[in-house]
Amino acid sequence: MDPLTLSLLGGSALLLFSVVVSKTSVKMGVPTLIIFLGIGMLVGSDGLGIEFNDYSLAQALGTIALNIILFSGGLDTNIESVKPVAGKGFSLATLGVFLTALLVGAFAYWVTDFTFLESLLLGAIVSSTDAAAVFSIFRTQKAGLKRKLKDVIELESASNDPLAYFLTITIISLISEGDANYWLLLPNFILQMFLGAVLGVVLGYLFVKLINKIKLDISGLYPVLCIGINLFVYSFTTYLGGNGFLAIYLCALVLGNSVLAHKRTLVMFYDGFAWLMQVVMFLSLGLLINPSEMLPYTGIGLAVSLFLMIVARPLATFISLVPFKMPFKDQIFVSWCGLRGAVPIVFATNALLANIPVANEIFIIVFFVVLTSMLIQGTTFFKVGKKLELTKKEEDGNKFTFNEDGDFASELKEILLENPECDGKAIMNLKLPDGALVVYVKRGKQYITPTGSTVVQIGDKILIMANDKATMDRVKYLFSKDILIEDLIEE
């Protein structure tokens, strides 16, 4: 058998096995992505003997995969849902990342033989939460979160990579050059963020016009066009000195919240494509590490990981959320949801390629942090939320989105009435937002055809048709028993 056929056979078998096993992982409460990572480790040189030590290729695959994942996340995010939590998300993605890097760096300097800059490099690499890991867990769980916590966590994870990447590359530069000008760091960061934000938004609006006016004869080419847009925005922004990751996310956010031809098709395509990239990324990164190499670093790896989970992340979260009147148990949950995934491992390959003296040790410790974060935080994600009474059951099967050609984005969803303020009121007195219509009321085994005078009760399941997701979100808040004053003010 020729090498190409053998490679295709092995790769396809590995991919199929990983996807099938992921079904079992969901039932067991284990994050799907750690299964992919574990399979990569099992078939590596310490397992089945597959040799893979091309850090440059792994970094390239990770960068492309991260682009696709961020683009998919932005494309599927309703901007109206993140507006009320934008301040919290931005604070966590900037101040939170900086404080995490500083705290972990200080701890690493205390417990290792690393220099201060090498310790800060370790802190910077693990400072951001992972979008792929967070999105994966939310999409495979049947429980939801109250009070827009899901929006806060997803926004943070999708937008905190730019600062972590900047800190990582900057500290690598400082270690390599030695006499770099520290005073240029802040202006360079501001310039990168500014260019990334401006180019992301501007290119997003330009590509909205392109997609809507090009009128391709073959509808299957629209996802191909979108992939070209995805990679162009990142590479063009990076070439001009901006932050490509930020530009990608904002560009996708603009596309996803505009009237766009074949939007539904693009969202569904990118959802599957992002999963493929996650599988490829975690499998390839799993192949990079040999379990036998990790054993000597078990102690320091666990120490750094536990410090990050129990001290650094909570402190950074609490300080970042000081300006916002967020309930304490909400802050505890957000701090526990700081999952580390493939992104820190990808960032760690930069240190290896730059020949930093302790790059291999940092890489192994980072791998330890990712594994323990996924195993401990990932498996207890919603258990902690349930303990804090912050979870609620979601019935995704009752939600239908009409958005095939992008001309409209109506939603149809069955919502459980829980708000005592609505109990015993006629539908016409519920103060439903404009654009929302009650289709039926389900009470026990009875379906009630509604009129304006139909009285609803707690426990009723009400099928609502809404013009858009923002309207549906307002109805869900109206029917929820967990409305807080600060949430209503933000709305």
C-alpha cells in the first residue's frame, strides 16, 4: 500500500473513531474534545507508535482551526444577546487575561527555576479561556444557564485570545531580544487591537455586500466564498500589523447579524466545519505529547493548574467584575468556567519554534494545565451551576429557526411559564413585546387555542413565534422566574 493511501486510511479511521467515541463521552459527562486529545495521545509514539513532532505544522493547523472556530462562533452569535453583557465580557477578556497571566507568572516564578520573563510567558500562554472547549460543552449539554451567564462566558472565550496571543508573542520577543523597549508594548497593543477591530468591522460590511450582490449560480459555492473571506480577513489584518483573531471574530459578528444570502446554510456549514477543525486540532496536538514525558512534571503541572483554577482565575474574575453588580454566585460560576483547551497548546508551540530555553518544559506544563482543566472543570461545568442554582433545562428540540435565505430570522419556541407575575393573567395583559405571537398554550395533556382573553398559569408551555432572536429573548425573560433588577436595567 502506498504511503498516501495508508495515511488516508489511518487518518479517516482515526476521525471516524473519534466522532463515534464522542457520543459516549457526552453520556459520561466527559468533554468531547478531551476524548479527541486523549485519542491523539494514545496513538502517538507512546501508544500505537505514530510519530508526529512537527511543531510548525501543528501550529499552522492550530491557527487555521482557531480561525474557523472563532468565525463560526461570531457567525452564530446574536449581537442583541451580547450587548447587555458586552462590558462584562470585555473586562474579562482584557483585565481578566492580564491579571491571570500576572498571577500565574508570579506563582511559576516562585515554584520553578524559570526566570521572571519565562514565568510570565507560561502565565501568558494559559491566560485565555478556550472558545472551542466552551462552545463544545454548551452545544453538547441539555441544560441552560440563567441570567445571560452563557452569553458572558461565550463572549469572553471568543474575545480573549487576542490579548493572550499579544502577551505571548511580546514576551517571547523580550526573551529572545533581551534589550527590547518596554515602553513600546502598550502602543503596539493598542495599535494591534485598533487595526483588528476596525478592519474586522469594515471588511465585514464590505463582504456582506459582496455575498448579497454576487448571486452565485451554484449555492454550494457560498460556503467556499466564506472560507476565503475567513482566511483573507485574518491574513490581511495580520499583514497590516493588526490582530487577526479579533478581526475574524468581529467580521463574523457583522456577517451573522446582517441580512445575508444563504445565511442559514452558511451557519450550518460552519458549525460542522468548526467541529472538524476542533477534531483535527485536538488530535494533532495530542500526537505531539508523549505521556512518559509528562511524568517528571506531574508535581509542578498539578501545582500550576490548581493555582490557576482555585486562585488566579477566581481573583482575576472577581476583580474584573467589580464595576458590575453581578451576584456573587454568578461570579463563582464564571470563574469556574475558565476552561483551558487547545489554544494554550497552540500558543506554546510559538515558544518551541522561537527556541526559548525552557520551551519544552513550558509546553509540557501547559499540556498538564489543559488536561486537568478539561477533566476537572469540564466534567463539573454544569454540576457546579446546578449546585449554585444557576442551571435550567433547555428544550432545544422545540426551537425552530426560519432563515434559509437570510431574508428573515423568525423563531418558534415552546417556553415554560415560570414567572409568578404572569400567573392567572390573560394573554393580552402579559405585555408581550411587539413581534411576538402566542401560537398555542399546552397545559398538561391539553392544547389550548389562544385568544387575547385566554388565561395562562404557571407550568403552562407556551409556543411563541417571534420576529427575531432578540424578541424571543425578551419573551423568555418575561416568562422566567429568575429576572433580576440589574438584568432588566441592562435590557
